[in-house]
Amino acid sequence: MKTTNATENFIGADKVMDVRPIPCSVKHGLIIKQWLELPVGDHFVLLNDHDPVPLYYQFAAQWPNVFTWEHLVKGPTEFRVKITKLKATAPVGEVAECCGGH
């Protein structure tokens, strides 16, 4: 996955990462990159137009017991999930790009 410094600006001062305008083909990779770069104990709120269940399963498979996933708003048109990093993570290679058909 190619990244630029622009990805660092996806999380605003309010800790919200609005991924609604991001193309699905790169969305998961950008979200994961932001989460991997978080300091332990920090979080951001993912704002999406659908429930990011496939992303949750990806996190659960790759980083069990390393994150918390808390739904703050559950639709119907806006979904907000607070994702917190609990422990340090090892660097990961390529991240699969998938939005579960969305």
C-alpha cells in the first residue's frame, strides 16, 4: 500500500477519522495505518456510512486482545466506532483492502 503524509491528516483534532469520502479500495488500509501509528492507550473515532463489521473481523484476526471496538452511533446512515489501541503492535506487511462489498 502506498501512503503519503496526507494520511496523517485523516484524524481531526476531535479524534474523528471520517472515511466516508475515501474510496473503498484503500479505506481499510488507511484506517489500519492510522491505528498502527497510534500510541498505546490512544484512540480515534471512525466515522463511516456503513457498519464496519468486516474491518472489525480483520482487526480481531490480526490483533486479538490489542484493541477495543466501541460503537458510539449505529446507523442507519452514520456509524461511529471508537477504536482504542491497548498494546504495542509489531509492524505489518501489506494490509488486505476490503470493505465487505461496500
